[in-house]
Amino acid sequence: EHFKLHKKDHHSRHGLLRLINQRRKLLDYLKKENKEEYGKLIKELKLRK
């Protein structure tokens, strides 16, 4: 929503993408190490279909 109003706010967009990337890496690690917990977390956070 913030980025709809502030289309040129590249600094904040970069920070957001960094956080999203970090979350994806952690989820990939969890998926590799413990698929059961990964499945629970994905359902709880409603991240993927």
C-alpha cells in the first residue's frame, strides 16, 4: 500500500525485498531440514497455496 502512494521510494522497496528474500531463504532451509514443521508454518502463515 505504501508503494502505491510512493512509487519512487526505492530505498524502502530495497529493504522490503531484502526482508522477503531473507524469509524465503529461511523457509527453504526449514523445508530441507524439517518438512513437517515447514508444512505447519506455511499453513499457519497462509503463505503458499
